[in-house]
Amino acid sequence: MARSSHNGNGHDHRHVTVTPDVSHIKNLDVTHEASDVSVSGVLKFVAGLTVMTVVVFVLVWGLFRFLYAETEKEPDPGPMAMSPLERLPPDPKLQAAPGFGVTLENGERVPLDKREPEAEYRVLREQWERQLNCSQEGASNVKPGCVPIDQAMEKVLKAGLPSRKQDNPSTSTDVYGVRLPTAASSGRMTEKEAQ
């Protein structure tokens, strides 16, 4: 039997607490039964929960991969959708901008958006050289009557350049017997012309 003394408020009152011995009491309705908690059942539940967690993780991971792959696909354009060329702003476009390029006279489009700044000049220079030398790609693009520039210059030199015939100055300024001022005289007439 245990005794406890307590000195409270300066008074010497003795308080004794006794714990009774209950080892002789037996209550069969209150005792522990082994069937209340099954350890193997708890372990099976934990194992099943772990397996199901892994299965759900794999399914959700697969679903996200599938949905991500679907978003990466380009959907079919609608019937009213503009082509990529129509979506670009109108010409003139800045060099190195998307859609920047040159359309040649034969309708061929040369994209220049990823090339050096001098590329536009080079492409146009090649086109002009082909036009001057009548050497378009393919015989169907050559214009009829086209003469290369070198041959044309030789023909002109051989034939000579045409010139206007000079009219007699006395007849060109004389209208009905009156001498008219020329453009070079700015309307002034000399004494000689006035007579």
C-alpha cells in the first residue's frame, strides 16, 4: 500500500492515498481477445494499399503522357483557316522576319528569313543577270525576241544610234513672217532678230 503526504498552505494535514490490489478480480467479458485485431489482416491491407498506390501512380503517369502527346499534335485546320503565308503581315517585311522573301518574275518564291542580309540583293542580282543575258531556267521562261545584252549592244554599235534631223533655224522660228523666240533665248530677242 502506498502512502502520500501533502503539506498544503502551511498546514500539516496528512493525506493518504491507497491503491487497492485488484489482481484477484477476474471479469471474462472485459478481457482481451485475440480475434479483435488481426495482425495478418492489417499487413494484408497495408500491402494492398501499397500495390494500389503504385498501380494508380502508373495509370495517372500513363494518362499524362498520353494527353501530353495529344496536345503536341497539330490539329487539322478548319475550312476557314488561313495559310501560314496569309497569317503574315503584308509586305514589305523586315529582313530576318518570318515570311521575308522574294517572289521572282516567274512566280517562284525564295524564302530569305533565315539568311544573311545580302541574300536578297544576290537573288535579285541573279534574276537581273538572267534577264539581261536571256538565260532563264528552262526554255519556256525565255521571252521571244530576247537578245542578250552583249549582242544587243553590238547591234546598236553596228547600226548606229538614230538622231533627230536638225531643222533650218530660219524656218523653224519664222511663223507667218514673225520670228518667235526660242526656248534658249528665254523670250529675249536680239536686235539682229528684231529686224
